[in-house]
Amino acid sequence: MTPRALEAIAHLVSDGGPVMFFQSGGCCDGSLPLCFRAGEFTIGEHDVLMGVVGESPFYIDHRQYEVWKVTRLTLDVVDGEPEGFSLPAGPGHHFVTRSRVCEVPSPS
């Protein structure tokens, strides 16, 4: 996560309680994670916990995980309103996931 993302998460938490993220396989190559108040989104039994950002769990759709499991993901904040039902990352801002493919060692 970037410092800007950590700052946005801290503000959301201080303003209304814990949040969580869900990375779907939707539009824009799934680059727009959804941010919800903790408990407002049901995680499926096959969804994968990718990690914790700013003490907030970050889940990913299991099918998207299979595609992105060799990818380094970075949570960031950019200008513009959030899509769908996601909480904003501040006035006029939304969260975005940046991705970079990692090298996978060749089998020996």
C-alpha cells in the first residue's frame, strides 16, 4: 500500500469504524477494489485473504487470485469518485489496485 492509501484507510476507520476490501474480477482488469465497512460485504467460502492493509483485511475473488497470484499488488488512491458501492478514499478520491507481474522461477 502507498502512504496515501494508509492515510485514507486511517481516516475512514477513525470516522466510522473498521473497513475491509474486496478485489473482484470486474471492470478495468479488476483494478478498482471495493471498500466496505467491516461486515457489510459477505466473503465467499472460496475467496482468498490476500493480506491486511492498515489493519483492514483485503480479500480477492478466488478466480481473480488464480490469475493474479504471481502479481505484486499495490493499493493506492487516485482522483475521482468511487465506482459502485465502494466507500470513497476521501472527498473526490477512490482506491485503485496497481499491479506488476513478478518473475516466476522456472522449474529445475
